[in-house]
Amino acid sequence: MALCTICALKDSHPGVALGDDGVCSLCRLDVAGDLLANFAYTNRVFEEFARSGPNPHGDYDCLFMYSGGKDSTYLLDKFVNEDGRRVLSYTFDVPFESTHAAENIRLARERIPATFVIDSDDAGIKTVLREVLNRPAVKPGTYLDEKLPCVSCRSFFVIRAIRYAFLHRIPYIVLCADPQQILTMESDVREVVRGFYRAFGERLLSAEFRADLETLLFAEDDELPRIIFPFVANRYAYDPERMVAELTAKGLYASSPLETHCTLFPLLNYYSYLNWDCMFYKLNAASHRRSVRRNENHERSTFSIAFPRAADLPGIEERLKSVVLDLAAGRGDAAVQQRELVGIFEELGAGAEAARFLAASFLDMRRTAAELGVRLRTAEAAA
Ligand SMILES: [Zn+2]
């Protein structure tokens, strides 16, 4: 197996090809044309939103997808309290996420005069995750396929938000993806809906939901909500630490080392290793190596996940793989695995408390899988 000499992505990574010179297509910027077209489109829509006045068709100027994390809390406060937008704050209650964000949402409701809506569909989203985790991956695969469970979960609730905005005649949907996520997200609502249909078929949606989406697919362009990514406008200034400091000063943020923890994180790693021989955050780790190698300003984080400079990422990836696949197969000594996992997460920059918490969630992987109805397979069975 060969590794890219710059970012250490493997030649087997979905959607990535290694050239004769040992440099991968992401490092050669072969994909730059697509990415720039996507940036141009998202920039145009954002500028149109920035110039727009109040929505003449309803009570809200935008539907704001609010997770309770730092990025979305920061922008919700700005849109409402500084820009005077009439905002419908939409939160999808993802049953796999830690309850920590709930505290930030409570603080926001006290201090930000928006309309807050909380939506949920536990049965629907669990069906999507069960289906994608049990289904064999389609080889050779395309870009981001190693994150398909995570991408599918987000598509599921973005589609619910699109439907909500469409039915309530809200012209814009605000998504606070960080600058790296923006590059990999579909921004045209018709394409988001079509992509989900292609991946999961119609059977995962109720008849009523399907009928609404079909109306949406055949609607006139100016009746469709448009997705905007506000971080596009200042992507070179994206600075998570400054945002957290401002929010904390305003009493809008209760930080935690486990802020963005998803209880499916162990299963997401299992999926990536089983099907694509990589850890879940491999693209982020590769991006980090690329910027350390090429960019004088590498200390600034341009995405949510930070990697310590000194961490031996390829080594960590192989050690984590061995533990994850052993746990999936029910092999190994739990005490040894616990020590190894805590060590790995500390090398990745987690504090002692967060590292122990994460290790416990990995040791619990078989129970989490059983609860969701996921049949754990071995790497040999998947090959
Ligand atoms: Zn590379």
C-alpha cells in the first residue's frame, strides 16, 4: 500500500488517486475546479442574502439551523442582535448527540429574541443510520464515502429543514458549516433532495413527507429556499478560539471538552476502518499535514478538529484500527484496550477526562451497535 508523500492519505482512500510522483489528487489540487465553482455559487447566494430586505411572504427572513455549538451560537447572536434579522431558529434533536448542547440552547433562548423550533424523528434517523452502517460499501467509492453514515445523518435533517422552510415560505436556510465542510457540501436544495433519494430510496420517508418533497422538486426556482454558508464570507478569518471568548463574555456559552461528542463516534470509526481502512477523521488529519507542510501560518485552525503538531498520525491511525476492529469482533482484554485508547486520545490532544470518556464509549461499542440494530462484521468478512 502506498501513502501520499505530502498528506499520508492511502492510495485506497475513496475518491483520491495517487500520481506516479507519490502525490495524491487532493494535494495536486486536481479537484480545485469543482471546489472553486462551489465557492463561487455559495459566495453569490450569500451576497444576495446580505443585500436582501425583510421577507415579503412571511414572518421570517431565514431559517437558521441551530445546533447549540459555538459556530451556530456565534452567528445566531450576530444575525438577530446585530443585523436585526427575523430568524426562525431550527434545531434537530439528534438522538446520538451528547446533551451538552442543550445548555447552550437554553442560554440562547434567554438572550436572543428569535423563534425557537425543536424538531425530532428518532425512528427515522435511526433507520437511516442502521441501513447505512449495515450496507456493504460500494467500491471503489467516491469522495467522503468513508464518512457516509455521518453525511447521511446530516442530509436527513437538512432535508427536514428544507421542507419546513419551503412550506413556511422562508427564502433562506443558514448552515454554519466550517470552511472545510463547506467545500464538501451540496448547496442546491434540489440536489440535496435528489442525492438522498438516490442513496436511500423513497421508503425511508412517510407518504406525506414524500408528497411535500415532490412538490418541492417541481417548484419554480424562486419558490425554493436557498442554503447559505455565512462562513464563506470570512473563511480566512474563521477563528474558533476568538468566537468562544466572545460568546463566553456575553454569557452565551458553556464550554465542555466533550462539546461535539457523538455517541456513534466509535461506530463511525468502525465503518471507516472496515470499509476504507482509515480512521473517521482521516481527511482532516491529511489536511492538517498538508497545511503544516505548505503553509507558514499552519498554527491557525481552519476547521473544527485540531491535531497536535507532534502527533504521529499514521501511527495513531494503525493503533486505533487494531483496537476498533478487535472490539467489533469481541476480541481482546478490556483493561489493555482501555489504556491504549486513553493514550491515543491524549496524544490527539484530548484532556484526561475527555480521553477516559471517549475510551469508555469505544469499549461500549458492541452495546451501542446492538441497540441500533447494527450487525458488526469483521474486516475479513467485508473484504
Ligand atoms: Zn496528499
